[in-house]
Amino acid sequence: MSVRTRFAPSPTGFLHIGGARTALFSWAYARRHGGKFILRVEDTDLERSTGESVNAILEGMQWLGLDWDEGPFFQMQRLARYKQVAGHLIASGHAYYDYMSREELEALRKEQLARGEKPRYDGRWRPERAKGKPPPKDRPPVIRFRTPEEGEVGWHDLVKGPIAFPNSELDDLVLLRADGVPTYNFGVVVDDLDMDITHVIRGDDHVNNTPRQIHIFNALRKKLPSFAHVPMILGADGERLSKRHGAVSVMQYRDDGYLPEALVNYLARLGWSHGDEEMFSKESFVSWFDLEHVSRSPAQFNPEKLAWLNQQYLKAAPDARLARLVGDALESRGISADNGPPLERVIALLKERASTIAQLADEATLFYRWTGEATIELAENVSKALRILKARLATVPWNRAAINDAIREVTKSSGLKLPQLAMPLRLLLTGRPQTPSIDAVLELLGRETVLRRLAHHLETD
Ligand code: GLU
């Protein structure tokens, strides 16, 4: 059977780093094996699910280029199907109606805690125990699964190896709530079956749910999919990844100026490896990806490494593409790239120095926004040298080499050292103490702009 994987997010927030990594692994596994990748939205938590989150998750996946072949399917549109399957389970004796009230459940919980036991449902509405007990008329029942009480349940996890749980640890879980909405464990099994999922790849926070799901598969007499539980992602301090460790939303990385291929490359290395390879294309990743090399221990999120990778991708990206991205970033800051040198040439000059699009936009701003303010006291000899330079710049051929010659000659004839002239020149022309090579900056600014800015500062003295 051909491989079918899925990503099944709950739409209760944006697509975060952990979710994106799970989606990436599921996607890559399907692509590696020429299979299908299915997107399913698990929106049964009515209080926390929002349409906004659905859109944010789809947007994040699209930005990362994780294309899906089927879906998105929405669980809340499949309620009739869950009801039908729950009905089959009741008919075959694997599930039953439970009429226990919230108050009764709470009382039971208290008693168990008082006895030092783990709170769990006691199976009091199992048909064999509730014989002759009339169901209360005014209370709509939930449907519970009849979990085997003896023996154990296990599977061979494709990441973690063999895992087993004693059945005595599992109580009779609710499959369908009184309002007809399935619980997570039931919805997942029905959907994984209906969608013919062959490989369930998900976060290892679900390891405890898998035995319950296996029981339901077995009760339905269906073949189990393979399970692969990928370890979680921790911050550098060993704590579960959270906002404290930097951005956790995938789209925040776009807004902060990361390239999607850099983030994909980084996520691929979070808990998976291919020898010592650090930088590789998505195509290589797909051709290499396997579950055997997914690490068993938690991965550590390292923002510096991500920034380093992004820098490598920026350097390798075509200037025209970066110009579009930087142009958008400038525009969102209210800066137009139309009244200045061609953005592509500015990018070519700056890109070695930046590790994000946002940083590139910061640097590029000096070519497109000039306030005319520069707080600098010019010594008499420096001011004089700048005037001489200005006169020279009015006539030199406008290229980097000639501009450089002019700056050096004037520096020398005025008895100055290069920084004594270059530093004020930078400040007057760009408002910044640091820029790329000053001759390159002048060349790009253009003769007219350079002369106008210098005149602004020197001729008002
Ligand atoms: N909706 C679940 C989650 O977001 C999916 C778990 C699964 O893949 O089975 O954690």
C-alpha cells in the first residue's frame, strides 16, 4: 500500500515551531515514498478552536512550502461519521452508554484521591455491572469504550522502538460526548482509518494516547498504522519551547526576515540528521529523510544557528528575489525604494553583512531615507578637506575606483588619516557611523545626491 501520512493540527493558535517540524517530517515521509500527505483540522475543542487559527496554520504551511494532497478535512464536519462508528462499537459490545453525572464523577474522583488512588472512571455503567439499573431519563449519555482490563497493549514505534502499557492503567475512555462531539482519541482513529493513513507521525506528547487508540483500532478489527513519535523541542535551557526562547510562531520568522527555505532546513535538523550535513535543499532532505535517523532524545532549539543558516541562504539567494522582499519590508516601514539607487544593487552591496531580510532593510534604509540631521562637530581642517573633496566629486568619473582615488588624494593632501575623513563623510551622507565601503556607498547614492547632501551640511556653516 502506498504511504499516506497526515498532519492533524488543533486550530487553537498559530503554527508554531514544534507543529511545523511535525508537519515537515510527515510531509517529507510522504514525498520520500511517493505517497500522499493529508491535512486534517482537529477542531473539536469548541471553546479554543478559531477560524483565524485555521487560516494562520494554512498560511504557515504554504509559506514553508508544505503542500498537501488532500484536505483540509474538518472534524466538526464529520460528526455523523463518528456517531455511526460509535454505534458499530456499541453493537459489537466494545462500547456502552454511560449516564454518570458530573457530580457523581466528581464525588468518585474525591473518594479515589482520598484513598491515594489515581482518579479514574470505575466502569459502573458497563452493561454487565449496570444490569437492571434504569438509565436516568433526563441525562443524555456519553459513549465510553470498554477497555480490556487484563494484559497489555504495545507497538513497535518507528522512532522509539518497542513500547508497551499494562491495560490496568487505562480506564474506559469517553468516545463521544453527550453533545455528539468525539474526543480526541476517537476522532483520530476514525479519521486515520477513513483517510487510510499508513504512518502516524506526531509529537511524543501523544505516546500515552496511542495505547487507547490501538484498542479502538483493534475493536474495529482494522489493521494498525505504523506509529512514529518524534521527541519534543526544548529551549537552550532544557525547558519546553516557549516564547521566552524567541519567536515560536512560524509566521513571526517571516515577519522578522527569515527565508522559508532556511527555516525548513533548520527544522529538518531539529531531531533528525544525515551525517554531518547542516545545509541542504528541501529536495535533498526529501531524498534522505527516514525515521531511523530521527533522534530519540529531545531536540534543542538554537536561534543563533537558525540565524546563521538564514545568513547562508541570504547570501546564496538571487539579488532580484531579495530586492522584492526588502522592497516589501521597506514599504511596510513607509519607505519607498523608488527615490534612490536600484534596490538590487544596494542588496548586492549589503547582503554579506545581514542575517535577516529585516536587517537588510535596516541597512538599505540609508539609501532611501535621509533626514539631513547629523550631530557632528567638524574640525576646521576636516571641514576644509570635505569642501575640497566635494569640488573633486563634482567632476570625477562616477565609479567606485575614481571616487576612492579622490577620497585618498584629498585625505593625503590635507594631512589627514583616512578615518578622519571617511567617518564624517559617512555621517553627513547617511546619518550613520557605520556603512559598507564608503566609495561603494557614494557610487550608489549617485553624484547628484552626494553633492546635495554635502552642500546641505557644508554650505550652511
Ligand atoms: N490534534 C492533535 C495535536 O494537535 C494531533 C495529534 C495527532 O497527530 O494525532 O496535537
